[in-house]
Amino acid sequence: MKALELDLSGIRSIVSDGELHALQEKSNEYTAQLHAGTGLGNDFLGWINLPEEITDNEFAEIERAAHALQERCDYVVSIGIGGSYLGARAVIEALTPTFAAYRGEHTVPHVIFAGHNIGEDYLSELVDFLSDKRFGIINISKSGTTTEPAIAFRVLKGLLERQVGHDGARERIIAVTDRAKGALRTLADKEGYKTFVIPDNIGGRFSVLTPVGLLPIAVAGFDIRELVRGAKDMKARVDEGVPFDQNPSALYAAARNLLYQKGKKIEILGNFHPKLHYIGEWWKQLYGESEGKDHKGIFNAAVDFSADLHSMGQWIQEGERTIFETIVSIASPDTELRIASDAENLDGLNYLAGKRIDEVNKMAELGTRMAHIDGGVPNIRVVLPQLNAYYIGQLFYFFEKAVGISGYMLEVNPFNQPGVEAYKKNMFALLEKPGFEEESKAIKSRL
């Protein structure tokens, strides 16, 4: 079986092999801390062994719940924000045929996402769309009180109950929440919703291989066992005891920290495959939320090439030299399409006649990487043999393990996110939420 490959040749002009291997001892130390649970944030390390711990019964329970929604619904709304939706959306967007939504018939429900914004037009238009549709809800929230998903659930639960009644809605709502406490757990127990548990020791941005991600992915018709198998196989490749120079997660963590020390403060995750857009969005949260604290951390951005070469390309090529790139590349596409010859050749493309579109795309990728390296932008390349559930599972675990090591190298706790609460406190004060009276008075004095 082929596997994900890491190519660091594009950083050699700024990071030497000697500098990279000088971090071997620290990397081994931090890997050991992750596995022993002796480092910062050690109460959120349940993701490390998760791919090996998911049982056949757990897979089967998720698949049964997904099948029940598939039988009753043409659309399923997955409600969540941040880690409660990005992993599932990344997989579903990557594996769904691009124009599937335009087809009149489908064999599994379309999964729609809500609760990741507070856009009135978005939610209003969603309600209007679903008003005459067979739909269900997966509500994903540990507490049940996070503002964005709670608003979406209140609105959509009301719509569903008006459509199919209280009992009918109960059969079409699944809650993914805390094992024992919180508003959503209380409601689910009261209403008799089918529930799945968000493990206490796994943070949201690491939760894609829990029911948080696996249930919506299964509803969309994709093989969650293959996704987890890919993560399990990658775990073996980056596990404690794997030599540093054979461990892609350790090497990636070391490389990006060395680049950061050399003034490369921004990492751009690029791709040349449009279906990888939400992989980039998932990665942005994983790395930004894990490392951006204590006034430290690489700023994470994501771009879709070649489209963004015509917008951000100029800045990447000749802007401030504080950036490096990580390119996620897909070795083999799923389909084949060749460029035809044209008798008039007005567009001048006959020199490409007979070539596959992917060959042109790969040369665009190679040419871009070479140009950016020549322009002072170090380049890391991550290659997936194909775009399927198995290799996405590998990619997820590769990035997760790397961010744990990388965060420790940066000397931050990669598993908390205290800064996320700041906007919430201001929002609650501005909205005069009960219990925030003093904060409301203070913040309104600033307006």
C-alpha cells in the first residue's frame, strides 16, 4: 500500500540537514511526552491512540444511525462550529463529486452545514430551502450553549417539528455531545434523541475521527472505516520509537519550527486540487488554534492554486519574505481527460494536444514551486497517492501528530484555546446576556 510522502527538498536553501537533525533529541523528547501524557495539555491527548481504539461495534453503531437518517431524509443538516464541523466538511467536500448538488436525484442525503456563522440571510435561506424537504439534524455541541450552533438548532428544530411533529422530529435528530452534562445532553435525554459522545479527552479540532466527524461523513455515504484505517496506518509511521529521519510528522514539525526561527512567520497551505479547499480550512484551525498563543506562533493561511496564483501569486512571489509554503499534492486524479487538437489553434494550445489535464496541472505545480523557491519562499511538499478516504485519514493524523510535537517545540500548550473566549465575553456583554451586567455596563461605556 502506498503512503503519504513528505518532501523537504524545497527548504534546503535556508534549512540544512544538520540543523534539522539537531532537533532530533528534542523531537524524541516531545513525542515521548505526548505518549506518556507528561506535557502541557495532557488531559486532551485522547486522539493519539484513537485510530487503534475505535471498535467494530462503535463503527456499526455510527453506520446504523447514519442509515436511519438516510432512509428518512434527503438532506441532513450538520450543526456545529470550528472542530465540530470542519473535519467532516473537509472529507465530504473532498470526496463528493463537484456538481452532485446540481443533480436532481441522489442516493444518499446531501449534508448541509449550519451553526458555523450567525448570518441571518444564510439561516433564513436555509429555512426557506428546507421548508418543503425531507430533512434531519445532527447537532454537535459539547455544551449545547455555544451561540452560533445553538441559534441554528433552535431555528431548525422548530422547523422540523412543524413539518413532522414532535415524535417525527425525535427520529430525525441526533445529538453528539457530552457524556453526562450540558444543555444538549439534558435536552437529548429529555426528548429521547439518539446520542453519541464527544470524548472528554479530545478537543474539538482533533475530533474528526470521533462521532463528531464520522457520523456526518457516514451519512454522506463515505467509508468511515477506510478513513480511520488510513489514520491508524499513519499512526504506526509516526509513533513513538520511529526514527526521527523516518517520521514525517516529526520532520514536518522540526522543519516549520526552524523556518519560524529564521523569520518565516507565515505558513501558506496550498493545493492544486479544488476539492482540497476545506482540508485547508480544517488545517488552519488545527495549527492556528494550537500554536497561536503566548504572543507566539506561525500565522496560517490557505490558498487554492492555480486560481489564487492570479490573486495572491504576486504577493507570494515578491512580497515580504516572511512566508513559507506547504503544498498538498495529489499524485493521481480519479478521472482522465485529454486536450484535443484544434485545426485553427487560435488559442495556441495545440502544443498541449493529447496531454492529460493533470499533466498540465502538475507542471503548473512544479513551475510554481520552483518560482517560489527561487523567490525566497521555502517549500514543503506533502504528497497523497490519491484523494480517497484512506489517504485523507493518513493526512489528518500526520498533521495532528505534527502539531503536538510542533507546539511543544514552540513551548506552548497546543491543546487549549483560551483566546477564543475573548470575543464571546464581549458579544455576551453587548447583548446583555444575564450574568454579564457589569461587563455590559463597562463595554457600553466604551462605545
